[in-house]
Amino acid sequence: MGVIRRVVCAMSGGVDSSVTALLLKRRGYNVTGVFMKNWDSLDEKGVCTAEEDCEDAYKVCQILNIPFHQVSYVKEYWHEVFSNLLKEYEKGRTPNPDILCNKHIKFNHFYKYAINTLGADAMATGHYARTSQEDEEVFQQMPAALPTTLFRDRFEIRNPVRLYKGADSLKDQTFFLSQISQDALRQTMFPLAGLTKEYVKKIAAEAGFHHVLKRKESMGICFIGKRNFEDFILEYLEPKPGNFVSIEDGTVMGKHKGWFTLTLGQRARIGGTRDPMFVVDKDTATGDVFVAPSTTHPALFRDTMKTDRFHWVTVDPPPELVRTQMMECHFRFVHQMPLTPCTVTLNMNGSVWISLSQPIRALTPGQFAVLYKGQECLGSGKIVQLGPSEFTLQRGRERLVAAAQQKEQETPEPAS
């Protein structure tokens, strides 16, 4: 008889992690369910449903007759995710807490707890994603020390684990996993890799997990709950009133409570305006938030951006990019948005410039630029700089034409 492998399954109380634990047990693994608490709901008057979620996860573990643990990462979440979020908002950016939570909490603190404290051979999550490893290969992996240089020794023999899209294209969650470490990926199993959401629900119903099937799909940011985002963020950041300014003619349109309460592309609530106005840019130095009178205004569309140092899932950039400093692939910065063809240019400091095949609406600093090559998720980098908008380029072209026409008029006629 083969060795029974020990797997720690991250349990959220939802249908995906519940079915993940069930499938692992059916495969003969020694499974332990662990619920993570990342936000202190007592501070927020019970807006987050952590207690109910924990109870639902415990019920599933009882049905499966597997051990259940709880672990709190409230302090770690505050210091490594939430504090980072507040700093990003103050800089005028719009961060992505889900990607940061996976990077710093689930695939760092929780991963180490599963392997080092609970003595698991691997951890498992209910993400719709897959890797280049078969399940049994996961147990043969040993964590390796991180390289101290920007890129690893070119002569080192290595076989990195790759991250691929899940079979359910609508539920694929590689976007949210694009910042996790190679070490964590090596010892992680994704039992839902080849399944669709509908099939997962069917398995849950047959297993009697009716209490988790009744739950609504968790959407949005847990710690905000049903509250208005502006009200929530102003609990943590001092109001910094400023002007709404028309991008077209510089007219002051109204007042806002702080640029960090707004993100690019959203509708600006400005009293007394006849037409809806949309946020197209922010100036944190003056506090001005620039707006335009259409959701498809050219000031909202851009086709180039720069990231901070790019996180490659395999640690090293693709050989093609290292060799030529340029590579064709696909881009998205919002989960489930259609992939856009792009050209990536690698900079000496590990950051990248991304040029899109067509302008995209509301590219947003602070969000993550996630790159794909076929089915593979290559990794991601935080967007820190945007290229000019279509509106800026259009204005520039108009000025050039006007200048040329003026020069033509000023040129004296040659004497006959």
C-alpha cells in the first residue's frame, strides 16, 4: 500500500473549497481543513461574514470526517495587505487586494503554516487553475532558496512549475494567482483544475453540502461588505477635498472629498451637471480630478503602460524576452476582461513596458498587468505609469496641424 499523503485544504465555507476537500479525500489523501480569518469583523459591526463562513467550513469537515483548524492572519493582513492598500490609494492608485492577499497571506503565511506547522506534504485550494505538475509530482518538490540576483544563474539546471488556465474559462482564476511564489506553487494542488463551476455545484449537491450551495457567490472586497466605498475609505484616510476639472476646457465642475475615493473610468457624482461625467485622470499634487462627458471619451483610452519590477511565475523572464528584450503575448488588468494582444519590452531593472494592439478603456495605476502566452499565465506587475491618452495624442496632432498651417500662412510669396 502506498504512503498516504497529508494535504492541508484552505477552507472558505464556499462551494469550491468544500468540493476541493471532498475530491482530495476521495483520492485517498489524509486531508485537514483549515479556515483563515483575515479581517476582524468585530471592528466592522459584523459586516464581514467570517463567523458564518467558519461555521459552514466546519460543517463540511464534519460531513467529510476530517480534522478542522482555524488560523488568524488579521495582523498580517493589516500590515501586509490593508496598510499597503491605503498607501496606494493615497498615491492616487487603485490597488487589487485579492492579488495581494494571495501573494502575502494565502500563498505565504498560510502555505508555511500548512507545511511547517501542520507538517503537510502539500496544500490545496479551490482555485480554478492548474499547473504543469501532476498531483504526485507535488509531493516530490522541495522548497529552494530564492535567488539573490535579479535573474538566476543561467547555467543552473531547473525545471520551473508553470501556471495554466483552468478548464472553466469563465471561472479561470490565474489572474488572482499571478503574484504567487514559485516555492508555494510547487507544493500546491488545484483539484478543480479540470472542472467547470456547474459540475462542482453538482458534486456539492450529491455530497449533501446544501448549506454551502445556498450561499451567494462572494463578490467584491470582503472588508468593505455592502458599504459605500467612499464612506469606508474615509474611515481610514483624512478627507482631502479638491476640484472636479473638465479635461476639455479646464472648467471647475464641482468638489470631491479626496482623489482616493475615485478610480479611473467611474462616474463622478457632480451636482448640477446635465450630462454624466466620468473620471479620466487624477493629479495628486493639486488634488484635481479630471472628468469628461462620456463613458467612451478618448481621454479614457490608452495603449501603453509601465509596470514596477515584473513578477514572473517561473522566476526568470521567458528566454525569448531575455534574448531580444521584446515579446508578443496577451494582456489583461481586470479579471475576466477579454485578453488583448500586446508587445512587452523588458527594462534593465526588471520592469516592463507594455504596448497594446489597441487602446483600452480606463487602464488604472495600482492595478496589475497580467500577461498570458497561450494557456500559460506568465505573471504580473503593478501598473505604475501610463502612456498618453488618445485625447492627449489627438490634441497634439491638432496643434501640429495648426502650427504647420500658421507657418504656411506666414511664409512670404516668392517674388515674381
